[in-house]
Amino acid sequence: MNELLEKYQAINESFSKKLVFRLGIEAGFFSEYNNMILAMAYCLKHRIRFTLYSENAWFSHRGWTEFFEPFCDQETSRHHMLLNHREVPPPSGKRTMVITAWTKLLHGIDYFTWQLWAEFRNRETEQETFDIPELGIKGKLRDACRVLTDITWRYNPDCQNIINQFTESASLPSRYVGFHIRGGDKFKEDKLHPVGSYFNDMAIRTDCRNGFVLTDDYRIIETIRKEYPDWKIYTLCQENERGYYHQDFLKKDPEFIREQTLRLFASTDILLKSELFMGTFTSNPGMYLGMRMEPERCLGVNGTKWRLW
């Protein structure tokens, strides 16, 4: 266990009020993870003990420990499946009220996820100052999130081995830049940018023409190779991939979900080590990379800035 994690745990466990954050309810992995980090930052600032409920998450019944080492206390009561929703309260009724009161009393819970969702998702927190000297945090929300990703993003040994294999299979050169270009159901939330928006902008910033591309649609890789033949393109996207649609993904075999999720993690690890990265901060992998990377290495397409998404 590293020193930073131990310091976080000591601080977190000293708080009397308690939030149980539910992970893996409905959204894609990085949406779930990013919101967890925002909740952790909010809890540190407001002296609330952060705990996790992730059993029966969509990505695994084991939840968080399917991929990562634990970093905080984890709740196991199945009442969270009824009571602890993401954004909205559970259905009203006398029975629900009684179960809620009993669960909170029995487990010392002050807040469920939905009760603080609007608070830690508040855009105004982007400009607030976070000052937790024990963890080396002094700055804005993005600075706090960077430290919290360092604390939490620690693969368990089995997953680390698989991710290492994926990373090695990419056969990357010593110098490369990175891109994240979404397809699939992202158009429901935000406009999709053409590949030229990424590559033309990157070309004026660096002489490197080795590019690793994280995408969910192999047709994007084919387009890049056709339109930018002077670039050498690397990817872990498979030739049969035709866009990520979350509801369809949930219907897949659990082993397929696990493998694809680990492939995604390997891709983001590769992007973290790129000389420059360009993506969209209105996508959750882009928001995550913006938390972890130095701002000067992490660029938004068309000059967009990192933001809470």
C-alpha cells in the first residue's frame, strides 16, 4: 500500500458523516468512474466519509475489485439496489421510507448517491479551491481529481497482467501522439467531430506522425489511414467494431464485457504516455485523461477546455 493511499484512508476515516456512493448503475465505465472521483473530491472538501457500493455493477457482480485494488470501505447491503440510485430518489411509499430509515440507522449512513448528486456535479465546483495539504492538493477541482485518480486507479494483479499483454500487442514506437475519437451513441449527447479536426490541429503542434487512436468504430481507423497516409496509425480497436452503444453492450456475455473493458483500460494507459493527446472533454474518457495528464499535454479538439461533464 502506497503512502498517498494510506494518508487518504486516514483522512477519509476521520470524518463522521458518511456517503455511500453507488458505482456501476447505468452509464459507461468512465462516466461511472469520473462521477465517483467528483464525489470523492466533494466529500474531502466537506468532510464526509466516502464509502463505496459496487456489488452487482453492470460490469461485474464483484464491482470495483473485478479490476482494481480496494481504496476505501465497501458496503455490501443489497438494500442499496433499492435505495441508492444515481440521480433520482427511490419510489416513494411507506415501505421504502421505513427501509431507508432502518438502513441508514443500521449502517451509519448519512447520504445516498442521489442525495448529493447535484452537489458534486455542480459546475461551480470547477472554480472552487481545494486545499488538503496532507494529500498535496492545493488548487482547483482538476488538481484535486488528479490526486484522487492516482489513489484509486490501481489494477489488481490479474487485470494488470492482461492489460500489459494488450499494451505490448500494440507494438508502439518510442514516440507517438494520442487521439480519442468517439463514434457510436455519443451523438445523443454531443456532436461528433470529423477526423480532420483532430489530425489537422495535431499536425501543426508536432512533427510526430505516429498516432495511437482510441475509438469504438474501426471505420474511423480506415478513414484516417486513407485521408492521412503519411501517418502511422496504431490502435487496439478491432476490425469488427462499429461503434459503442451502451445498452447493446450490456447485453453481451460477461467475459466479452470484461475483455473489452480491459482493452479500453489498456488504450487509456497508452494515451496517458503519449507526447500529446487530443480528444473531447465532453466524452468521459477525455474527461478522465484530462484529470490525469498535465494540461499542456492534454488538448481538446477545436481548442475546447477541460470541464466537468
